[in-house]
Amino acid sequence: MATLTIRKLDEKTKARLRIQAAHHGRSMEEEAREILRSCLAVSRSSKGNLAETIQRRFAAFGGVKLELPLRTCGSRRDV
């Protein structure tokens, strides 16, 4: 197994890690390992259409229905 040293970790982050570890009944070291494992295990298959990705992300909030304005080109109206 490899060893990883994290330098310049601010005190607020360290305190939050300590509290979260205690909440889960783990050491800070085990909590950090679990955070890394879970973050790296997430599939990055979100390549594709940005609009669809945004729609999926905010679908739980119900979305917004917008009325599209008419476009004009000079004196002619495109419908």
C-alpha cells in the first residue's frame, strides 16, 4: 500500500474531516481514504450534450417553462 502526505491543509478542512470521521466512527485517515475511494469511483460518463447534462442536474427542481421570443431579421419576422 502507498502512503500519501497532504501538506498545507488548512485547519478548517482538517477540523471538518475530524468531525466527519467521528460522525462515521472512523479515524481521520480512514475517512480520507473513503472520501478518495468514493470520489474516484464515480463514473465520468457525462460526456455528450451539455444541455442534456444541465437538464438532468436540475430536473429534481421542476424546471422552468420559458416563452421563446419571436426572432426578427431586419424588417422581416422569422417565425
